[in-house]
Amino acid sequence: MPSAALHTVHVPLEGRAYDILIGPGLLEGAGERLKAQFPGRRFGIVTDTEVARAQLPRLTASLDAAGLNHATVTVPNGEASKSFSRLNEVVEAILAARLERGDIIIALGGGVVGDLAGFAAAVARRGMDFVQVPTSLLAQVDSSVGGKTGINSPHGKNLIGAFHQPRLVLADLDALATLPPREFAAGYAEVAKYGLIDDEAYFFWLEENQREIFEGGPARAEAIARACAAKTRFVLADEKETGVRALLNLGHTFGHALETATGYSSRLLHGEGVAIGMVLAHQFSASKGLAPSQDTGRVIQHLKAAGLPTRIADIAGDKLDADELLRNIAQDKKVVRGALTFILTRGIGKAFIEKNVAPDEVRAFLGEALKA
Amino acid sequence: MPSAALHTVHVPLEGRAYDILIGPGLLEGAGERLKAQFPGRRFGIVTDTEVARAQLPRLTASLDAAGLNHATVTVPNGEASKSFSRLNEVVEAILAARLERGDIIIALGGGVVGDLAGFAAAVARRGMDFVQVPTSLLAQVDSSVGGKTGINSPHGKNLIGAFHQPRLVLADLDALATLPPREFAAGYAEVAKYGLIDDEAYFFWLEENQREIFEGGPARAEAIARACAAKTRFVLADEKETGVRALLNLGHTFGHALETATGYSSRLLHGEGVAIGMVLAHQFSASKGLAPSQDTGRVIQHLKAAGLPTRIADIAGDKLDADELLRNIAQDKKVVRGALTFILTRGIGKAFIEKNVAPDEVRAFLGEALKA
């Protein structure tokens, strides 16, 4: 592998600093790298049924070649695995494998596996180290970075979890080769998000390089590395999300409400919900006279070119209901003392946190959005 | 309430400092105190069926009088509530009550409730603040202090959990009035432990004041405050138990193995397991020529006078098996790289961590101990 292709993003959290490596062949090199960083440890791999087929043999062959002891637990593919019962199963498998407090959990998979395995590592033996090996674009640019782990509740997404930082992130570009195009596009929504939040120059660069990113040229690695660097900035500024980190939720309050309404099913992938949510955040901001509506048009055009849905009506199946969406939003964990908090925007690259949004205003806006 | 009777132990953890208050009438004063420390918050009380009967009305009346909004979730009394399914139930109840990230969980009960509620607070909405209101002696002197929370696994006790510090601990002496004598004695084992670890003067003071402590005189509050101060010293030195905090496990490796073998049932309370375990730790140390055997005699005499069991044979029911106990010990979380770690002692007040105990030696010792 040409070392030129390896990007490194350092996350200098005090006492818990770690590196995010982005490049080809990282799975093949994992064994030697882990052996060097974690001498004498054993490894517990958590993965899902799909990734076990496509990527697990690359990782276990590498661990075996380095003489590392490992065990694997496989969960079903899909968001439904972010459940209490699956967490229970993974933690008990870690204990049954007699992995000790000093051993390492490896999360091999997309966002679901990363969130579930990271949470299991946070609570097994009151906290074990873990390594993220994200195999989806979404996980590489978002969920594997920053230490948020967790599962879903019947009351909403990610309502149960822990802040638990990984010790290392290996984002292998080769893993993206087997990713279905729909999932690549969904991950791309989170890439574009970083431009929309506070970096118009990055968004412009994405507009210029979108084709190359989708086709797998060198711009892909650069796009991922810049996204990881952007997320790292927010994590360093506000690890526990008491302030600016909330900007990373641009599009997520609407998006989560849509995911809840569609039952976290294949009707709507997380990144697709975020894409529609980001458009809604721009439209809502424009409707309040905060942002120029031509920016909304530019966002829609870019996300459409990525193959992403941009309207609630783009979601297949039964029509959604504004009141249900509002109820889902009200149960969202970003609610503080009854007032609704939204990430609004003054235009591309100018997102901000608004803590006093009136529920009635949101209901009226959603009613209009559902007609579009 | 005479303020003279109030003891305060300050726990100056950086950024998360809190007070442990020990005195009478703290439940009656809880409403005003919580209102002052946590203005504008809502409260979620977690308690058990027994404590709900004996103590909950005192707390809710106080919260109501202070105009504080609160909800309660009650779990069955007993160690079996430290389970994954009960954790799930408590977390979902917190979410169903729409308690927000800034709201407060109150753990009202003994060690089981404190461990379970604290863990639920650690993971609900990725971490909520919580207040310990320990109502058993064991919880007041041990489990409510120091931030260890968690549940049990079929693989062993406390194998799943989090380090999550409370924001305040209210140890109400009046709550001990309704505590069954057997439970008071079990809690006393943890009081005596602090003397045995590194404070022979405290152990001597306990020998002198044991009767007054059991009868409820002023020495009781002092014994509890000194125990909390002792535990606080260890927590400050080593919050995550990577070093000296392990000394607090004196008697616990044997004790946990006995509890696992008796199914965490009423055959053996946790403190009773610790009492037998501390005697075994002294006997094992003496058998290795490390400690004078007259110290073992002094420990046995003191614990017997407290009404505690001191031999494995004192446990009612079927005879236990040395091999099973050893298997339980080997699954204990204090195992590091296959070697057994024990807290051994050179005599009263002279405990130390021994990381290289051979399993065969423990099996042989247990075989002898089972004949006693």
C-alpha cells in the first residue's frame, strides 16, 4: 500500500488521545498495528452478519498472522440490533470469552455495530478499551469518531448509551468497495453536513469533487479525512455535548423523528433521514426569514446529485403525520425544559443552535412540508 | 435536628466534587436541600418494594413540601434486581417519565438499588446526575460512596456497569432504625474492613465501641463517617481502580465466589460473604506465613461479636465445593492475564495486593477451609 494514501487525524483528548487512520489495506495491516499498540492483549471482535461475510476474514487473517488471540460475536445486520437485548447478548459473549478488563473490543462494521460494540465495551467490566474499524462511509465520517455510543429505546433513538472514546480508529477505504450505493449515498449526507454547519469552502469543494468522491478517486480519502477532522474539532471543543457539539445534530432532530415514524426500517436509512432533515432545517430557517432560500436550493441540488431523498414525500410507503413527527421530536433528548432545541441556519456554513423554538411553529412548518 | 449530629465527608474529585452527609432527619430535609442544590430540576426516584414501604413516604412528603416534581420506579427487593432486564425496565421508566438529561435520579435504598439506579443514571440519555440516599448500613459505608455502579451477570457479580459519581449522598441515620439486625450486621462487615485494610487504630476503636455502634449511640454516626472518609481516601487516590483502590476488595474475592455459589440468595448476604472472605484472607495469609495467626483470631472474635458468620461452614444449606469456588474466583474481574489477584495481609491494618497467586494454592487452601 502506498503510504502516500494514508491520512491521519489525531484526536488529542487529554489522557485519551487517539488516531483516526484513513487509507487502503488497513484491515490487512490491523494485526501488526494492534500488536504494536496493545502488546499482550486479547481481542473481542463485534460485527454483523453482512460485514462478517464481506470483511471479517480480512481482519481475522491479519490477527492470526500477527499471532493475536481473538473471539468474535456476530449480531444481525440492521438498526434493530441497537437494542437492550442485543447489548445484553454482546456483553455476555464478551464475558463468556473471558476477555479481561485490559483486553480490547474491536467494532468491525457500520454505525450500528460501532454504537453497540462501543457501548458494550463501556459497560463490560465497567469499561474496556475498544477500537473502531468502520466499514461504511457513515461510520467512517461520523459515528466512529467522538466517543458517542449507545442503543435505541422505544422512546427514541440513542436514548441509552455512554460517552466512551475509542483507542484507535481504522477507516479502511477498501471496505467501501462492497458497500451498496444506497448506503454510500446515505453516508455522504454526513459528509456534506460538515460543510453546511460551518465550512462553506468545504461544501464548495464537495460540489466540485462530488463525482470523484462517488467514483473512488483520491478525493474520496480527502473528503473522509476532512470530515473526520471537522468532527474532531467539535468533539475537542465539547466532548459531552453541553454546547457547540450540538451543531453536529444539523438535520438530526427532523431526521430522527422521520426514522422513528418509519420504525428505523429500510424505508429510510439514517443518512437519508439526515439528508431530508438538513433540507428541512434550511427550509424552516428560510421560512423564518433567517436564511436565503437560494441556499436551500443549492443544498437540495447537491444532495439530489448524490442520489439522496430531499423531501418527506420521497420516503416510500404510507404518508407520515405532522403530529406524530412533532411527538417524536418532543421526546428527542435535545429537549431542554419543555422548549424545543433545533439547529437552524443563516445559510450554507452558518448553522447555529436555537433553544427556544415553539412546538406550534414546528407543527405548522411540518404540515406545509408534508404537502410538498 | 441538632446540627451537632451532622457529619460531612467531602469528596473533592476534580470537576465532580460532592458531599456525603451523615445524620438524622436527612430524608425530611431532602426536599429543601435538593431544591437549593438543583434548582429547576425534576427528580426520578428509584427504590425497592421494602424501602418504598419503610422510607419512600418520608422522601416524597419532603419533595412535595418543597414543591419538587418527581416520579418513582420501584423494583423488587433483593440482589436479583441487579439484572439486565431490571436495568432495562428502570431506564425505560426514566425515559417514559420524560426526565431530561439535566434532571436527577435519586437512588433510595440499599446497595442493590444504589448500584442499579446509579448505572441506570449513567446510561439513560448517555448520563444523568444522581443522588444516593442509602438506607442500609452497607450502602451508607460502602456502595453509595465512590461511583461504582452496576449489575450482575450469570458470569459473576458486578461484571457490567460504569464508574458514575453521585452529586450528593444523604445517609439518614433514622433509616437504619427499620433495618433488620441481620442486615445491619452484614453492613458492619464493611465498616470493620476499613480497619483491617490499613487502620489498626480504627479497628481498635471499633473493638472498644462495637456495642454502642450496634445500639445506635453517637459512636454509630462516627463509625459511619470514618468509614466514608476511609473509602473516600481510596477513591481519590485511584478512582477507576487501577491500583490501590483494589485494597477495598479485601475479603471480596472469596466473598463473591461464595455469593455466586449460593446464587446471590438470602443464604448469604453480601456483607456476610465479605465477613467470611476477610477471615479467609487472614487465614490464607497466615497459612503462607505472611501474617500472625493471633490477628486472625482477633478478626474472628470481632466479627462473631457482630453476629456475623466467619466460616464457610456457617453458611446454611448444601456443602460448597472447592473446585466450584475456584472457578468462580477465576471468572472474577480482578483476574489479570490468567494469574489470580488477591488482597492478602501482613496483619490487622496491613493489607496488600498480591497479583501472582497460583490457582492450585488457592484450591488447596479452600479444600482445608471447607473442612473447618
